[in-house]
Amino acid sequence: MTFISWIILGLLAGAIAKFLLPGRDPGGLVGTTVIGIAGAFIGGWISARWLDHPITKDFYDGTTWAAAIGGALVLLIGYRLLFGHSRD
């Protein structure tokens, strides 16, 4: 996959993570989008590095999507734990 496809995957993974974990985020839409992109990169890297699942060239690989969404969820949860009360 190219760098642009990882960004698109990250945008979609961030939207799915936000759908799975609703609520107010300290960063709003932009913060959630950035977290989704970073989660896609980190999830793909963890999948390739420690889970022994190499990154495929196919955009529609289910494991790549699961790793991207999982990475976005982990980052979103961590972000809420660190900065969740800043908008109260």
C-alpha cells in the first residue's frame, strides 16, 4: 500500500473507532482524524513487527483493517485517559 492509501485507511479507521467508542473527545474531529491516521500506522507496524502478519499490498485485507482500527481505538482510549477532562 502507498502512503496515501495508509492515510485514507487511517481516516476510515478513525471514523470507525469513533463510531465504536462514542462520546466527546478533547480534540474534536481533527484530533480524532489524526489519531485514526496514527493508529493505522502504529497498528500496521505492530501487526508486522510482533504479530507476524506482514503488511499486504491489498487495501481490502481484513487483518490490515483490524490492525488499523485496533491501533486507532488504543490511541483514542489513551488520548481520552490523558486529556479527557480538558473540555469540562
